[in-house]
Amino acid sequence: MKIVAFGASTSSTSINKTLAAYAANLIPNADVEVLDLKEFDAPLFSEDKEKEIGKSEDAQRFLAKLGRADAIVVSFAEHNASYTAAYKSLFDWATRIDAMCSSTSLLSILLLHLAQVARRTC
């Protein structure tokens, strides 16, 4: 079983990266790939930027890795009762890549989680 794990943070000291890797490695006989969001340097998403550069190559690489996984383990960092800006921007770019979005339920699962985070109040 191919598992992709990542902490939704770019911090070099992120406990979420450690937690995601630890959790994924608990699964017996799994082939685990741990991603670092710093390796996917997509610019801050905007429609103007998308018109200028097209689809972000880093977001395409990120989504391709997720699309090849049998399971995904994500540990979300919390910033002001929400997710990190780096994750949000990468996720925004990834959702613009039509071919992968329609072939995986990952995005709907992550959107559900993000909606739950967004509804929380301090």
C-alpha cells in the first residue's frame, strides 16, 4: 500500500510533520512517502497569477503524488483557528488542476475538513 503523508506546515520545527510521518509509519507493510510542503513552492494563488503563469508546476507535482497514493495521512497545523497560508495556497492551486480533481476523492475529503476548521470559533 502506497501512503503519502505530510504536515500542512512549512515550519522546520513542525510537530505536524513529525506526527504525520509517525502515524503513516504505523501502518504495517506500507510504502510511506513523507512530503515536505517547502518542496512545493507555489506562489500565492490568485486568478491574475494563474492567467500569468498557467497552472503551478509545483501544485501539479503535489497533486500527482497524492493521486498515486492509496491513502493519505495529513496533520494540519493550526494558525489562528485555521490552516496555514502555505497549505491554503497550494491547495487552491491544486484544485484548479481539473484532471486530477475529478479522478480522486481526496479533494472532497480535504474540503470537508477545511470547512470544519473554518466553522470553528475562538
